[in-house]
Amino acid sequence: MRAAPLLWPLTITASSRAEELLISAAASLTDIMKDIGRRYEKQSDNRILSNFGASSLLARQIEQGMPADLFVSANEAQMDRLEKAGAIEKGTRIGLLTNKLVIVARRDSPIKIDTARDLAKPTVSRIVIADPQSVPAGIYARQFLTSAGIWERVQGTIVPTENVRADLAVVEAGNAEVGIVYATDASVVRDVHIMLTVPEELSPKITYPAALVANSANAQATRRFLAFLNSNEAAEIFQNAGFGVVK
């Protein structure tokens, strides 16, 4: 019995130009990819359509045949999954960006988090992270908590969500004392503040790979857009938004 195809997410954005390129990108890239898309449209004959969501969801959509020209994942595992399935174009995969994990709380929160172990204190009854079983941000958060030696102690306080944007919404609403999210997402939300940047020695390596989707209907135009994403011009835009750039 074949699985029913997934429905299109509602987070699709567009502007008005000629040849359409559909970019499936991790939810943590929402703001920056909209900006990049607008800039690219001004210098090309392309129209950039962006489909944002958890990388695991996007990979599953592509596997099930949902149209896409370019995939930008928040971790290597989802790109590995598509590469193994023959769903990305050989020779087009690149490492594009890096990011950091941070611990956030509402700006009016009395809680103090000075070290990772403070997350295991009784004052923290709910920690929101993306789904640690499938969503890259949640997988990274679990790896961090495991490296800090507190995953078993805090596991009962974990509130899983579908992506980092949902994490931030939960914290903003006061439904969790703290959240573990990407630094780039935390920086664009007004009502939360960063209490701790995860130390490098405890942080997993966070890499965003990008690749052309196999059987893209706009392969040449998508290759040009991928080249733009990997250009010095785009690197400056990404870095200004807080991302690291893979050299």
C-alpha cells in the first residue's frame, strides 16, 4: 500500500518573475532565504518559490515526488538520505552554511542558565526543542545535552515541536521556561533573549548542505542559483544574518 502524498506546507513565498525555481529549505533559513531570493530575482530572469519546513519533512516530500529544484538541509543526514535514494543530482552537493545552538528564555524570565547543567535544576520544568528523533535542530539539541551528561536527567522535561520556529513560539508564549534553538533564529525574535551559547566543546557540528534535486525541471537555472548561494556576495548576506559560511 502506497503512502498518501504529503500536503504542501502553507509556508510558500513567491515574487513575480519568469522562470520559476522551487527551493525546499530548512525552516531556520526562512528569513535569510526570502532575502536572498528577492535579491537574486533582481539580477536574473527567475522567480524564486520557497518551501520551508523541517529538513526531515522536506526530504520525505522529495522522496515522494513533490516538485523541487534545490534542497537545502539543516543537517547532513537528510541530504545523505536523498543521495542514497538517488534523489539529488550527482556532483552538485556542497556544504553551504554553519550555525550555533543557544539556550533562550523570555526576556522577563527570572531563570538563570550559566552552564548546561543548570538545565537540570528543579526551576526548569519544561525545555522545548525540535523533535529529537527526526528534526535536525532537535537532534543537535539532544547531542548537546548528551555531551553535557544531562540528557537522562532532563528527558522528562523535554517538549518536542516540529521546528525551531515553533520552539521560539512556545517560549514566547510562556509555555516552556527555556528552549534550545539556532542562534540565527533567536536573533530575530523580539521577546526572547539568549542566556547561553552552547560551548564549542559540547556542540555538535552543524552544517547546512545544498544540492540540486534529481530530475529538476529547471536544472541549468537552478545550478546558477546554487552558484549564487555559494558566492562571495551571498556569503556576506549569510554572515550578516549570523550564519557561518563553509569555505
